[in-house]
Amino acid sequence: MTYKIRKAELKDCDTILAFIKDLAVYEKLENEVTGNVNDIKQTLFSSNAKAEVLILEDEETPAGFALFFQNYSTFLCRYGIYIEDIYVQEKYRGKGYGKALFQNICKIAKERNCGRIEWWCLDWNTPSIDFYLKLGAEPMSDWTVYRLNQKEIMEIADEHNHLGRIRTS
């Protein structure tokens, strides 16, 4: 097994989008992907990028990726890492590459003195759930995920403008 994990570069934008689309198909969410290569360039490779990507290569061929970003725990008063996606192409599964990506992220978290690493998993994805449990991950069954989409964000933000401004200084 000859593989390497490296930090993604601008030249990887097409590969990252392909992995995102593959993951969406696996998760039965392919209609949810609306981003494009330009979006990836602007968000992941700008001077103020908020997320990071690792590329896993098997014999120099991209085989998987991990996308993650910093979060914060108010209870721990420490930064953490939130993993948005870890994906290994089907033909490369079973070689330990998913675990290698997690190990790499754990190494980054250790270097950054993070208090925790978190991610979500679809309830039906038993292969991934079994993998996470083998790693020692704890399911957070007491919590429910909530989401505001762009439409709701805009509506609430515009509504806020009528209520007054937040002082930032």
C-alpha cells in the first residue's frame, strides 16, 4: 500500500469537486450539489479561506479527500476541528485510507491543541457508523442538528436590520 496524504492545492479544484459529487451520489444527495470549481477556488484557496482539504493519493492517483474547518467549544474554551467530509472512492476502500485521513486530522488537532473533533453521519450509513465506532467515536444522540439555508439567513438578517444594529466595538 503506497499512499500519501497532502494538503490540497489550487490545481486540485476539479478533483475536489469530483470527490464532492461522488460523495453526494453515495449519500443519495446528488441533487444538493450546486457548487462549482470557481466556488471551490474562491472559498478554499482565497487568502481568507476558512476550510482546509487533504488529498489522499494511491500511487499518485487521487483516491480520497477530507474537508475540515476550525470550530470552537465554549465549554472547553478551546478550538476544535469539524470534519465536513471524509471520502474514499469505492475501489480504494478497505485499504485503511479512511483511518489514515482520520489519523492525519487527529495529528493536526494535536498540533493545534484542539479539544475535540466532530462530524455528522447519516443515520442509514451503517458502514461509516461501524467504522467510527471502531475508532472510538461517541455518537451524540442527545443533540439534534438544525440548519438555516440561504433564504432563511437573508430573511432573518433583513428582519434584524429593522430591529437595530449590533454594536461590535
